[in-house]
Amino acid sequence: MGKNQFGGFGGGYGGGGNMQQLMKQAQKLQEQMAKAQEDLDTREYSAQAGGGMVSVVVTGKREVKSIQIKPECVDPDDVEMLQDMILAAVNEALRNGEQAREAEMSRLTPGMGGMF
């Protein structure tokens, strides 16, 4: 039996052990990433806009959980400003969640540059 073109992976030439170790490491990384994903999905992220007039909480699953609006910012003659504050707070809370997700995945996969 000759050495294959892949430098002896399998076939009894010693490369199989390294491949098994690599597969075990990949499986461990996959398990860690699944656990991190589960943890990230249960977290909550918040943001405010308009100097705290509007507060928003979102989940790691990117769902809006709550919106709080202080009554003094509700001006029937300027509904657009309230709408803008709500959008700003929601988008900021979602960005906070995404940054936390990216940081956690980067910690688990250093050097893989956003592959996950």
C-alpha cells in the first residue's frame, strides 16, 4: 500500500491521529459556539434616545421586548420627533446586541475574521 497524495492521511501512515485530533477540536468549537449562541439569545440589550425620553429593550434574538416613552416627550404637534427617537433607540439596542454577538464569536474563533 503506497502513500496517498494527501501526505498519508489515513492508510496507516500516522496522519489519521492528527486528523482525529483536528475533528475533536472542531467538534468542541462547534459545541462552544452553540452554547454561546444559546447564551446570547437569552441576553437583553437596551438603549435610550432623546436624553432618556425613549428607552428600548431587545433580546438576543433581535426581538423588541419593551419600549418606554416618558409622557413629557409626547407632543401631538411633533409626532415625527417621537418616531425618530423610537427608531434611534431600537436601532441602537439592536446594534448593542450585534456587537456583543460579534465579540463573543470572535473570542471563540480568533483569527477567523467574522466567518461566524
